[in-house]
Amino acid sequence: MDRMDWLVPAWPAPQGVRAVCTMRAGGVSSSPYASLNLGDHVGDDPQCVASNRAILAREIGARPVYLKQIHGSSNVVALDRETADGTEADGCWTSSRGVACTIMVADCLPVLLAADDGSRVGAAHAGWRGLSGGIVESTVRAMTHDMDGNASSLIAWLGPAIGPRAFEVGDDVKAAFIAHDPAAAEHFKPLREGKWHADLIELTRMRLNAVGIARIFGNDGSREWCTVANPSRFFSHRRDRVSGRLAAAVWLS
């Protein structure tokens, strides 16, 4: 993977846990999907998407499973070698080797998870709807179902996403988070009447902390992680409207 301009998480994952987040470069798609678009639902040439997905699979030496992400679903699926692409879920986990939990994003936040003992990995698609609807909690619960729900043994990595100075939302979004935890109000900054800048990264950290995950790495909310602010590195639906998709993947090698 060294030859690809991708993000490799700097996190204390146990031996055998591998992870990566793609960026725009390294594929075959043409503008506006240039070049490593991994989404097959955004209008790109299907043959280009297939070629790009083959590149990712070859580079990581595992099979990425591409979910049909619902944007608001709290459905989580356990992956194995037989799981079909297009399975509807916004979270996934696996204890099978060579199967990559894969989340596609173009502003939403990919959350990658790994157990201390290297027995399992997982991933969640944290857009605001999914996050407010409990996708992080559901994914952690599925991963730890046979561990008495003990999430303290999990570590998390947050990938690139729309940053706190670019994510403009309405009163409805703020209300959805405050209904769950009034302390979430701290992560909404007033912009103008009825509009706020929301910090998706800190809102996700709150949710992870609340379920017992204290070790969180990756996106710190700075501009370099913002999908909107870095058009040469990241796809962004909010910025471009017609856009490709990045993929964050974690797997057991």
C-alpha cells in the first residue's frame, strides 16, 4: 500500500489488524469522479467502479464488503466470506480473516473499531442521521455481544469527514442530538437564525466515550481532515454535489 496516497491509521491496533482509508488518487474514473471512486450508486461508469474496487482489493489483500448504506439506519451486520455486496446496513463487524469491513463516505464520518485481542474489527457510517439514531452504539453492541457488552477493550479511529467549520445544519439536527444528551449543545456553534455549525467529530467522540471507548485516534477536527476543505485529497458531496466516494476499511490479515 506504500505506493498509494492513502491514509493508514496511526493507532495501537494489535498485530493482525490492518486498516486504510482511500483518497481521491489512484483510480481510473473521470471527472467528477476522478479518480478512485468506489461508489457504484453515484452515476460513475460501472466498469470504472469495478476497476477501482479491484485496485482496493488487490492493494489490501482482502475482500472489501460494500454495504448499501441507508443514512440513518442503525442496522449492523456480521460479515463473513459469504456476505454479499449491497447488504443493507450502516455498521458491520467481523471475526473472519480476509474480510474488510468497509464504509464509503463523501463527508460523513467513517468510524473504524478494533478489539485489543485482535479477535474482531468493525466499522460504522456516522453521518448525522445515523449518529443521532445510534449507529455507533449499535455497532459496538454487536461487536461486544459475547463480551458482556464491555466496550473498553475496543479502540477507535475516525477518518476524514466534513469539518466543524463547514458543516452547516438546522435546528432539527441540533434538537436530535440534544434530545439524546443535552451536553451535545456544546458542539453546535451559532451561525445565523436557525443555522448552526455542527462538530460531527466531537459528537462522535461523545457517543464513543458514552459506551466506554476512551481510546480514540485519527480525525481531530482540524482542517487537514476536512473533506470539504481539501478537494485534491477527498471527495465531498456537500462541496461538489456530484461526487465519488472514499472508502475506509479495517480487516484481520
